[in-house]
Amino acid sequence: MSSFIRFLSRMIFFLILLPVALPVPSDAASEDEENTIAIYERVNASVVNITNIAVTYDFFLNPVPSETTGSGSIIDKKGYILTNHHVIRHSDRLEVTLSDGSKWPAKRIGADPQSDLAIIQIGAPPERLTVMPFGSSDHLRPGQKVLAIGNPFGLERTLTLGIISSLRKSVKSGEFEMDEVIQTDAAINPGNSGGPLLNSDGKMIGVNTAIFTPSGGSVGIGFAIPMNNARKIIMELITKGYVSYPWLGIDFQVLIPEYAEALSLPVSRGLLIARVFRGGPGHLAGIRGGKHRIEVGNAILIVGGDILVGMDGSKIESADDFHRLMKQRKQGERTTLTVWRGKTKKELAVTLGERPRS
């Protein structure tokens, strides 16, 4: 009996202590969650909703207004807003909605299709504007926490969370190729374009610009323009309304070994100069374009002109090589081109011009 009493006493003691020993459910946010909440509360008012109102015409020439939406970030107290070019293109009227619900007409200040960046401006009083803090996009690493704030599908100032998935040298967006893009798995959907990608300090390190999706919605593959690249463009858009790019004034076709063999050319790779724009930098430097059209396999080539194979000592074997080297140069800069003219290799000095704006 005494052993049973001792057992019973221990059970009673355990039951008394049990509520104390069990973990107590807590509604408190974790340290990482608190960081996310604090970032959103601090910067969400810097994110705006942009409505692009365009007018098209039906078969009977009746005007048909249409609206698309995107996102943007307030970058100073003068009312300048950074967004994507594709958010504001083809617009007849732009309207910006601030976090307090007020709506403001916006004017287009500058846009650059190649970088897919644009600046618009509203006339709201400075005290109603919250400026987005800029961070640095240098030294980013895959795995870093990032946050995206935007207006997907018209739902205002939505927050999504993820990591940097990759740092890519380039990605194709429409007809242009963007250099040095940040890939993230933070959900980015239609309407997020132009909004900020933030680091764990709540500073803007990128401009959300594109997604890869077979469905039209987020599948965890989004892309952002690095902030340090955007910084170089912002002031040019504000002061000039556009971005200057260097121009050589040529059209070309890519030479591959099969073409070179068929044509008995002295090199197997390079760029066949098909056309030289009269009065352009290439024309003034003496570059020669093609004269004859011939068929090689399924391709029609324009031949008889120079073959571009180098720039300032760097090889040019593809269109990507050419565009990469041109992006490293500026309007007015002198460069040396290496070309083959017939069986002779030549060096041509050229002063780069400014690419015409379409």
C-alpha cells in the first residue's frame, strides 16, 4: 500500500507541475517577422499605384478608354516617381494614388525603353510625400532576404517576401536585353512592375520589372533592375528626358563558320556589315557595307562589305559581343575597329555618335 501511495503522490505532483512545464502558445512575432513588419510600416507609404489611361478606337472609330496599373517609388520631395517604362508607355493620361488614398495627375518626365525605366512627377505637397530610401545593389548574394511591395492586380501596397535566387548577367525583356538583373522568388505579379525590391534594412536595391511565367501569374521567377544601375539613369531622365547611348551607325548579319566556308572568307566568325547609315559614325570612318545579296542554305546574306571582328583589341564574334562592348562606351568616345576588307585586315578609327531616338 505504501508503494501505491508514493506512486499516487508522484502523479499528483506531476499533474500540478504539468501546466507550468508545457510550452505556452504565444502570439508574439519572431525577430525576423518583426523585421519584415517594421520594414513594411516604414516604407509602404513610399510606394504608389500608377494608373495608365489610354484611348483606343473600335471598328467604328468610337473611342474606347482602357486602364492598366503598375507601381512606383517616390524618390524625392519634388514629387518625382521612379517606375518602369512599360508601365507608362502608350499613355494618354497618368494618375498616381498615394498611400493616403489621394489621387494626383502625373506628367511624364523621361523614359528609357532599353533599361525599362521611367520618371514621372506629381504636384503633391512635400509633406504628403514619403521618400523611398536607396540602398546599394553591389555585393548582393543569392540567399539574401528581399521584400517586394507593389500593386498586383490593383491590390494596393501588397508585400511579398523571398530571397535573391540568382544574379544574372542579362535577361531578354521584349525587344531589349537588360544587363545585370536580380532574380528573386518573391512573388511578383502584373501590377508589381515599377515597385521596389528591398533588402532587410528596408532600402531599395532594385526595381521590379519582369517575370517569367507560363500562366500570367507568379511562379517564383521575377527580375529586378539593380539600384546602382538605375541611379546612373535617373538623373539623365530628369535632366534630359532620355538616355544617351553610343551609336556606330551600321546594320549587320552574324557570320558563322558555315557561311564563311561557303563564301571562302578569311575568318569564320564576326559581323558582316550589311548597311552603313550615310552621315553616321561608321560612314565617316570609312566602314563599307554590303553590295550583293546571295543565298547560302536557307539564309540570304548581304555580302561584299567589311567584316567586323574586333573593337579596341576585344574580339567580336557575335551580336552579343558587339552590344556588350558598345554598352561599355559613351557617345563621343573614340574607338578602334578591326575589320577584314576582302583578304586585308584593317584598323579603322571611329568617333561614336548618339543613337537616334525612335
